[in-house]
Amino acid sequence: MLISIKDLFKANKEFQFGFIVFMIILVLAVTSHFSPFDPRSWNTVPKDLPPSFRHLLGTTSTGQDVFWILCHAFKNSLILGVITALISNLVGTFVGLLAGYKGGWIDRVLMSLNDTFIALPSFPILVFLAFALKGNLNMLNLGVILSFFSWPWGGRQVRAMILSLREREFTFTADFSGSSTLKIVFAEHLPFVLPWIIANFINTILWSIGMEVGLAIFGLSSLEIPTIGTMIYWSTQYQALFRGVWWWALTPILSSIFLFVSLFFISSAITEYLDPRSRLQRIRSRE
Amino acid sequence: MNGEKKTSLLKLENVTKIFKLGGLFGSKLIAVNQINFELKGDQPEIVSIVGESGSGKTTLARMILGLIEPTHGRIIFKGKDVTTIKNRHEKLIFRKEVQPIFQNPFEAFNPLKKVESYLFETAKNLLKGSKEEILERVERAVEAVGMKFSEISGRYPNEFSGGQLQRLAIARALITQPSLLVADEPVSMVDASLRMSILNLFKKLNEKMRVSIIYITHDLATAYYMSYRIVIMFRGVVIEMGPSDLVLLEPFHPYTKLLLESIPKPDPEKRWKSKIKLSDTEIREYGMIGCKFVNRCPYTMEKCRKTEPPLFQRDDRFVRCFLYE
Amino acid sequence: MKKAITIKNLRAYYILQNSGNKKIVRAVDDVSLDIYEGEILGIAGESGCGKTTLLKVLYGLLNPPLFVKSGEIIYHDVGGTEVDILKLPVSEKRSMLYWKHISYIPQASMNVLNPLLKVKKQFLKVLKTHYKDRKKGQLLEMAAEHAKNLGLPSDILDSYPHQLSGGMRQRVTIAIATLFTPKIIFADEPTTALDVVVQRGVMQILKDLQSIYKNTIVLVSHDIAVHAEITDRLGIMYAGKLVELGPTLSLFRSPLHPYTRFLIESLPQIGEKKTKMSVPGVPPSLINLPSGCRFHPRCPFKSEICSEEEPPFVEVREGHFVACFRTTKEEDYL
């Protein structure tokens, strides 16, 4: 079950790329801690300066250093993504496991709940909530709100996996070996479910960052906090591209592309590595 | 009365299983219908339950193992009603005594786990004991099936052939020295050329380890080879029962005769001369009121269509057919 | 007898690649065989011996990781000419051979039918592809007649697949696969996993096909009793090689290869209570093959030469071939 990062690194070019890029992004996110400028204040530096030694990615029309804003944007977006992914994965997996193993009325109740949430139109509600909470939105509460919409997908998926795993013969073998239900869940079934959980985790991160970008572009995110979305918002507001301040417009767009692609590569490399079928092939080739 | 029950290892009383189906075919499927059957406890025996697909034999096996609950009737193992087992403690005791061998050796073990893990689990959960004791039990069980622990240690299921996996499944089942093995088509997915070694193993275990075996199969020839008593099922009911020699060499029921005639003989000089008629729609046969074999039986009488015949007894043989009233 | 197919020195391997490791599975390793018109030829062997691969290659199903390393498969008399199926592109395989000249019945094919269409519609679909300008009524008549010839009850045409039993579906699939009365039928384990009475029905239908349409059938099965029942000639494969080949009667009366002897003698029969033995040992891995004769590790009669050299495939009696040093040596003395 353990992921050998070295193994992955050697085998998979996409993972190499994704891993390196993501590490860079992580480093930048952490570096934001050392930012000489307060990300919320404007006019801390001269406006509209192109990239130079002093300002690696130039400055914005609001008087902020693009590089340092980017570091904060990475940090905030990642925090948001992780919060959403953690909550929604925990809830979704738990619901799916419970419904899958218990069955009966518990299953029916949980799945009705699950499906109700799936049916909710996420974007309009998010827009409404964003309006309502305008001033008080931060990464934490936005993360919680977003997880309301993303957890049900996990519920259905995990339940489906559990239902089929329960019928497989090795589950019976484990039962007749005297294993308790809990043991069966963790020792027999989890190895099959884990690749999905990891992929889902990373995909939820991507989804929630994407949602935030979407909200921000409409001005519905927390606009003083630098995130990738708000960078795009502000640069659009100031018509950066038209006015020739291209470094301010392009940075968030290119950064988001790199972030998404790197996470995607990591996610698919990990799932392919953990996928029972490819693990079997690896075991076989040891012969 | 209690004393009488204790002498039988396994007793099935009017065991019935009805499945509810949705939609098209009607509401109920009676998979197993009022089976009565007893395994005596004094001598460990091998009994074959023979039937084609749809006969209910696998459903019956699952009920004996406690995986499904019967809709009606009781299953009594060593004096205790299996369906009343609720708590974990009682369940583990039952697991020590009754173990399964399933049909598909490739599915019996989790492909992502080492095979030996199940053997150790069984020993740890059902037997307890020190590390050395557990290792010894596992080693002995593996030797009992003709393999060496050093051969299997650290290896995954896909490194073994079907025959070897089935042996390991048997080894696992033997660790607690159970009184009863329920083997559901244990060799039908093993190559024909390797089957005999596994069947011979079952026979040896029955003799040496004194374990009773319920051998479930659709193959009459191996049933004859394995057991002295045979039970033939058709569409959920027992249609013939008795000593294998008599049942298979001088069959009573027309269905048994059909089964026997349909076995291809490994002798090109003894090929089939006649043709047979197949059932076209199984579902129709399930829903019939009288004897379910009516559409294919060459001896059908009026009363066969109206009522299902009861089991008639002739010495130590039973047959469900009006021809033997 | 006229030849239908000639296989010459066929080598078909699976090339498995996984994160840098390359393994070659020599599934069919230098097999040569003639298949005659109008015969039912059986190919027997344990799982992993290469018989299914042989069948697939014969039919031209060459999808990676399966590759043909060398050899020829010549189909005689395909519209007047000879054709090497290994050299034909897929489109020509379809137009020249598939359905009309040759047909393939895969394992457990009872689930191949479309559950949403009545059986007669599935017959019609297939018939229309070849008989484009005939009327629906005519096509239905053709379907009904074909079904009747094969012993299928008339009401199955109006049924949906789920209303039929598994065995009946298998036979319907066979009927559809043989609608254009192909000259050669390849059947891969057509009776495995079926009930014994249903098995008999399937074997019956194959025999009926052959007697009515006089086609050639190549039947792959690990069950020797099935071969005894319906084949004219039988080939035994072991670890990618043909080890014995000959008329079924001759093979059963006096099996020459020790492996064949085991295969036949290990089957239990009703009325016999004596102990039966399996083939000892385990089938070899097709990646790490034993040296010399591939059966030698399991053979009770092996001698020194068996582990050093591969025995040649020689004709020992009329039409009866075997690859075994011991048997061919014995025959020399006779």
C-alpha cells in the first residue's frame, strides 16, 4: 500500500514533471511567509513595473508585487483546496462505507440524503451565499461551504465499490478466517478503494480551486485575499492586458494551468500505481 | 430428545429459501424447497449433493455455512440451531467447526495480499496461541495438502496455479481441524488433468483427519468417486437420494437417468446414439405446480402435472417420482 | 482428403512489458498441422498450453500483446485461391473470410446476445449484412430453417435472450455464428462451464452442423471426454507445442505420449472405484520453459536425453504423430 515515490519518479515521466512543478509551487506557497509586503495592502510598490531583478514578475496596477502576491495566492488556494478535500472526502467516504456495509434502512436514508445534495444546483447557491457573506468570506468558510457540494460524489462511489467488494470470494475467505468486519474493511477492501480516494482527494482540490476562480471572476470571492481567482479578477478589472501590463494578467493564468496540470499528473500517476491491476503486473514481473 | 440431536453432526429440517424478484418474472423464486437431510456424527462421511445450475445446491451450501438465512426451516449443527447465532463469540465457535471451499480458486484470495496471511489470520483468530504454536499449525496445514511452507512463504496468489490455490484454500480450511467441510464445486475450475489429486486429497483428509465433507458438484462421475451417499437436486428439491452405487448404477428417477446418459464418456467407441431434448425456458419450469421435470420426462402421467410427488422410500433410497409410489 | 488449412512452423508469442521489464510468453512455439475438409479436429491440453492462442491466431485475431513471430497459416480454396491469413489486412479478412468462410465461437458466448432485441431480430441483423436485397420474410424463413436444422425449438425466435436458459442461449449464438454456413468453424471451449445436460445439447448441435453442412470444425477443450465424444482427430498440446496428433480412436486405444496417457487415465468413471491419479507436478511457466522435452520434469519415464534435447514430432503409425523419445524408440523395436 505504501507509495514509493522513488519508484514512481523513475517510471513515470508525467509524474516527474508534475512532482517537480508541484514542489516548486509548494515552496513558493511556503515562501509567502517571508513576504516583505502585506498582501492586503495596496500601493506598497510602484505601479505597473515590468519584470526586473527587484520585482521578479513585475508589479500590478494596484501597487503590489506580482511575485509575492502569487506566493500568497498559491498558499491560499492550496489551503482552500485541502480544506474542501479533507472535509468532503472524510464525510463522503464515511457515508459510503456506512451505507455499503450496513445496508437496510441506514443505506436508504443515507443515499436519499446523498442524492438530495447531488441535486442541489451548486453554482447559483454559491453565488447567493457569496453575496450574503460578502465581507466575511475567507478560505476556511469557503472551504466548508464548497465541501457541502462535493461530498456526495464520494458517497455514491465508495458505496458502489463496497457493495461489489463485499460479494467477492476473498471477503468470504476472510470472514471464515475469523476476521472482524473492521479488519475486513481495512485489510481486504481498503487497498482497492484507496487509489480512488487519493484520486478523488486531488480532484476535489482542483475542483474547489476552480470554483473559487469562477466565483472570483464574478467578484464574488473574498477580494482582499490574494488567490488565483482574485488575481484574475483584479487584473481584469484594471484591463491589464489591454493596457500592456501583461505580466499581471498572464501570471495567474499560467500559474493555474501549471497547478492544475501538475496535480493532475500526480493524481493519475498515483492511481495508476495503486490500481490493483497494475500492481498485479508489477508483482508478476518480479518472477 | 437432546441426546438424539447430539449424535447427528448436521440436520436440515424443512429448509426453504425464497427469493423475492422484482418486475418481469413474477414475485418469488423458490430456490430451495423443504430439504430434509442428516449427516450422522458417528462416522465422518463424504456426501455428494449433485445438481445442475438452478438446482439450489449453492444456495443450500450457503445456508449450511451460515452466509444466508433460510426463509423457513432449521439447520442444526451439533445440536445448535445455526440461524440463532447472533453474537461474535458464537460465530467464531461455529467457524472453527465448519469451513468452506469455494469454486473459484483465483478469487478465494485477495490478489493484493500474500496467501499465507489468510492462513495466519485463521490460526490467530480461531485458535489463539503463541507465535510458535501458530506457525506450527500453519506449517502442518500446508504439509497436509502436499505443499511446503517454504514454497508458499511471501508469495502472492497470482504466482500459483489454480490447483495450488485450491490446495491452499483447503489448507486454510483445515487449520482449525473442523468437523465439516462444505466444498462447493471445488474442482470445476481446475484443469481436468489436475482434478484427481485434489479429490484424492479430500478423501485422504476424510480418512486421516476424520472430517466430514459435503461435496457439491454437477459432475456425477466425481460424485461417484468421492462419496458413498449421494443427494440429487433439481429445481430446489431433492429428487433422489441414497447410496451412490445404487443411485448411479441403477437410477430410479428419469432425471437421474438423463444426467447419467449425458455424461460424455472418455471412450470414442462408446458415443451417444440418441439425441436429447433441452429445456428452453428455465423460468417456466420453476413456476410449475406439479413435478418440475414434466416437460422433459418420457414417463409423464396426468397426475404429474397436477401435484408435486412426495419423496417415496425404497429401503435406504428415496425418490420423488410417482413411478415409485 | 483435401486440406482446408495448413499451419507451418507457427510461432505466436505474447510480449509483456511492465515498467522496463520485458517478458516473452511463448504460447505457440513451432506448431505445424494440417486441417482437412469435413473433419472435426480437437485440440486438448491444460490451461496455459497455448490452445486458445492457437485458435485465435488461426482466426486472425492478432491483437497486441499477441504477435506472430514466424510461420504461415494457409487457407486453401478461398474463392478459388490460397490465402495466408497472417498476411491479410483486417478489411480483407472481413470481406473474404469472416462469417462466410470461417466463423469463431468464443468461450461462454451465451452472453453475447443483445438483451434488448428478440432473437429473430438478431438473426435478421446478421443475415441482412450479406443478403442486402432480400425481403424480410425470406430472411426470416432462412433463419427459421437454420434453427430447425440445428434442433432449436421454433418459439425461440420470438423470445428475448433473458427468457432463454444459458444453454439455449449458447446454442442460439452457435446458430447465428453459422448462418452463412461457413466452411470452417472454430469453437473455443464451447462446453466449459455448462451443465452436463446442456453440454450434451451443445455437442449435439455441433455434430448436427457438421453432418448437414459438411463443414470443418476445430474444437478446443481441456475436457478429454468431450473430444472422445465428437472429434475425428485429436491433437494434444503441452507448453506451446503439439506433443501428439492422430485419429481419436487411435489416440484413445493406444496413447503414445505419457501426458496423453495421464489425461485419459485420470478421468473418473462411474462404476470404477479404483484410485485415479492426476498428472504429477505443475504446468510449466511459458516464460521459463524447461530444457529439452518440456514435459520431462513431470514425466515418470524420463531418461537423460529428455532434459537435453527436444524430441522431434514423428509419424509413428498411420496418421498418428508423437513427440517423445521413449515412444519413438520403442516403436523402432517393434
